Amino acid sequence: MIDDMEYLRKLLVNNGRRYVKKPVPVLAIQIDDEFKVETLEGTMVGKKGDYLVMGIKGELYPVDREIFEQTYEPVEGTNNLRSPEGRS
């Protein structure tokens, strides 16, 4: 197992390729209170103002407000997972 962070950082910087995340729509809501959610990695706590996000397999996880606002943007014309015609 490689556990040398400096080696891994140099390996990535010198040999890594650039990738762009696929645009995968998610369902999200900003929560006005601290909250706790069971994730695939265990129990996680979201701070007041963080977002609760549902992933593509229905998994839930918190996302820090600043990170969410830097990496996500609303999908126009939708408010939930249902289609505009009201069908799932």
C-alpha cells in the first residue's frame, strides 16, 4: 500500500490526466439546521446551511454550502425528480 502523500501528490501532478465530471443531475435541498444522515460511508453531519443531496442510486449525503455552490447549478424548469408533466 502506498501511504506517502507527497509521492502520491507528485505522481498525480506529473502523470495525471484531466477529467471532467459527467453532468449527472441530483436532487438537493439546503437545510436550515444542523442535520445527521446515514451515508454509504457511515453517519455524517451537515452544518446549518449545508445541502442534503440524493445521488444517482438514491444515496443521501451532506455537501458543504460553499462546495455545493461552486460545483452545482440548478437545472432550469425542474423542482424535483418528477418530469414537468408530473410523471416520475
